[in-house]
Amino acid sequence: MNLVDYLREPALAWPLVYRPLLVGAGLVLMSGTLSVLVVLKRLGFVGQGVSHSAFGGIGFAALAGVASSAWLGLRPVEGGLFELGIVLAFCIACALLMAEVSDRRTIRIDTAIGVLLVGAMALGGLLVDASRQWAGAIGQPATGRSWESVLFGSVQVVGDQDVLVAWASALLVLGTLWFVRRPMLFWALDEPAAEAFGVPVRRVRGVLMVLLALAVVVSMKLAGVVPATALLVLPGAIALQCSARLWRVLGISMLVGVGGLVASMALALQLNLQPGPCLVLVLTVGFFVAWRVRGGNDQA
Amino acid sequence: MPGRFVVALRSPVPIAVELQAVSYTYPGRRASALEGVSLVVNKGERLGILGPNGGGKSTLLKVILGLLTPSSGVVRVFGQHPAGARAKGLIGYVPQRGEIEIGFPLSVREGVLLGASWQTPAWRGVSAPVRARVEELLALVGALEFAEQPIGRLSGGQLQRAMIARALAGGPEILILDEPAVGIDAAGQGQFADLLAGVHARLGITMVIVSHDIRAIAAGCDRVACLSRSLHFHAAPAGLTPQVLAEVFAHDVAGLTASGPLAGMHIHAHGAGEACPAGGHGHGHGHNQPGGKA
């Protein structure tokens, strides 16, 4: 089967083509916009840090799953919004802690990310282990399998509910960014000056970290960890090479994201490949094309 | 309040900044960064604060900006707590030559506008008078010709003009410049002094210029004060050549003195265990000309 066959068959076109595209478009608009700020503030590794600290959140979710069946008699749920909520809360806490720790001049953000990333992963490992033992002790089936679905979700297997999740988060992120755009831009442009002018830089940075955590967790759940972190860097990195006008940069990063999404979906369906890696590779190629076209590192 | 009367009696000119016996010690450090600093900046005056690196200049600036709360002593900016004055937009700040990302997607005009508009609610556009003011300021600092250029691709001198316009955009009463000479060549410094003189002549704004480079201060200040643990004029730090010193002295130096009440315009900072370098040694004789006109 190739792309045309999928599109001709109405029973396949929605779940395999249009629905993943719709979910992907929400993710791309959300992360593509954030990626401009990520590149300008050199926060590229926050995506890595937050996505990997999700392990800790998965550990808590597993524990909470067993606890809810042990104490409340509920049936353990695999995945779902319950788990997503716990992972999200944990990742937001980690992201805020990264910003807070690196706030002091002696510790840089990459150190903070390195510390929290491994700490959260180790915590997650222990908690999943503990929850399995607990589940075994009370005769429940272990729920520890669901971390794979969180880390390596696929845009091909998304459901109708995921369209809602993707677009609700996208609108939340874009709306918040629009609302704080002026202090956020001032902070991004010149942090020391912004602080001296009275911009509440800690709060502004906190808002950005929360939005980044939201974008990472949602895209990770729906598209997998590699596309999630890639979308937080690549569209902005490409767009900032093409223009130095804010609205153009934002427009280009969205266009690049959506274009890459459509191209990679077509590629994936035509050649029967995974769409996530296709998207990342298409955008990576786009990055090098933009870099070459602009003339390498020679700056005017 | 009796305190206010004392201030009023001491100086007939309205006071922009007043520090009384301000000390500051960074948390976890033993040595203080500022010790017993008393200082008065009159309204409309241009005060230069000279000191070597590590002499407490940045700390003093942060105290005046309200970013640091002194361990002891009182700071007033236009009679208010500095953070309050800052929140009201009374303080304009020109940072040390910053690190603007080379590809930052804002034009000079947009960057300058942020200085006035960052507090504008998101749902409201920037008003026409604010935009008109920004255009006036761009003209005043000579930045109109590169106003549409990306702000990350300016030369040092151009960026400085943009930063001054941004600091003035919110309509402050005092302009604070942090190390304005860094990254500017000798020719550029002359132009910069002219620029500051032009701004002062046009707006009559109070200015505080902090620098380790006496050339940045000598050209355009009514008064110069020296801030350091170790700076004595006879133990001249780099850059403080006899000729330059003579020039500064010609401009009227209110230098290091023991914390005497002499017109309330002395900066005094030295290590706790260190002997006070002042009290005569050929500097800081307190040739203050009240009113700040040199």
C-alpha cells in the first residue's frame, strides 16, 4: 500500500493520515513557536532534560496506579490522562527546579539539567520497581509496561482524544506566549537589562519552563521522545537562519514544522516507515540546507 | 520628619539619589563589598563613579536599582525605596555592553520600544505618543539611520546609542550607565561624550556613570567620586595617568574621604580591617560646587 491507496480508502484515511496530521500540526505549532525562544535563550537541552525526567513521573504514576487499586479498589489503568497528568506535574516541577537551581550564577543550566535528568531517571527506576513488588504482594498484575507508551508513543496510533489534547495544549501555549510576549521578549533579548528595568525575570523564566515542560510531555506522549525534543529546537534553528524579523521567524518556524510534518507523513506512508524519525530527519536536512544557503558560518 | 529637614537644609537642590552609610556584604562572604557609602546625587547632575574592577561598583549600582537590599544603611531614589522608583519607571538603565544574540529577530526600533512597552498589557497596542517618543529618542541619539537593522548586528557604538534610547523610552528621571566605555575605541568615546552631553542638554536628566575607565567619566561629568577598597590616587590603577588625573582634578573630584558629613557627597568604601586611605593625601578635598554645575 502506498500513500494514494491510504487516501483513497476512507476507512484508512482518517486514522492513518488525517488524524495523525491534525495531532502533529498541533504539536508542531506549539513546539515550533517555543523553539524560537529555546534557540535564542540556548535552552536546547531543556527538552532532553525534561523528557528524560519523565521517567520519575512514570514511576510516581505506576506507584499511584497500584495504590489506587490497593486502597480504593480501582482497576489499574494503562496510560491515559491520569498518568499523563502525573508525568506532567513531575516534569513541570523538574523544569522549574532546573531554572531555579541555575538561577544562582555558580551553577549553569546544563549542570542543573544533567543533575536533575539522572536523578529523576534513577528515581523513576526505583519507583517502578517498588510498584511492581507492591503489585505482586497484593496479587495485582504489574502496570509497569506503560512507560514505553509514554516514551515511545507514535503519531500513527493516536486516537480522537489525542487530537483534543494536542490542540488544547497548543492553544494554551500560544495563548500564554501571546499574553506575556512583551516581558518575555525583553527577557530573551537582554536578561540583565530586563531585570534592572523591573521585568519579573524569575516569573517570566518560570512561565517559559512550564510551557516547555507541557510541550515536551504532550509531544512525547503523542509522538515519542525524539520528535518531541527535535521539535523544540529544529524549527526555530531553521527559521532564525532565514530572517531577523520576529513575525517572519515565527511564521517560518511554523511553516517549516508543518511542511516537514506533511513531507514526513507522506514519506512514512509511501515507504512504510516510522513517521517520527522521518520528521526529525526531514527537519535536520532542512536545517543543513538553510545553513548552506545562508553561506555557512560567515556572518554579515 | 526631622530627617527631611536635615536633607533640605543640606542641599537647596532637589535630590535624585541619596545613600546614607550603606554597607553590603554578599551572603556567605566575609569581606563587605560596600562599606559606609554615603552619597548624594542632585537632580540634573551628572555624577561619575570611578573605581577599579572588583571595587564595588556593580554592587553599588544594584543597590541603587533596588536589586540588592543593603545590609545596613538607607537608599532613597527620588525620596522612595529604589525598587518602588524602578517600578514607577523613574530609573533608566544602560547595561554594560550586553550579549545580544547576533540573530535576535528584533529591529533596533522594536528593541528600543520594549523599554517603554514591556509593561503595556498584552491586549493593548502601544500608544501613538509612546511610538512618537521612541522616534524622537532614536533621532536624539542618532540611531534613526540604523533603526530598522537587526539589534544583534550593531557595532559597539551603535548598540550603545540604542541602549541609551531604550533606557530613556520609559521617560525616566535618572539615567544610570554601567561601564559605558567598554568596547568603544578612543574616537568612539569622544562621540559618546558628545552624545551624553546632547542628551543632558535636551532632557536635563540626572545621570550616574559608573566606570573603571577614567576617560569615560572625565569627559562628561560634573563631579567624580571614587569607589574602591584600594584606590588611592597616589596608588594609581591602570589608566589613571598623571595627565588624566589632572584633568579629573580640574573637573572637581569628591573622592574618598572618611565618612565625614561634608555636603553629604562622599563615597567611602574600603575593607573593614584596612586603613582608610582618605583624610587628605592630595585627593578629594571636597571641592563641591553645590548645584552640580561644573
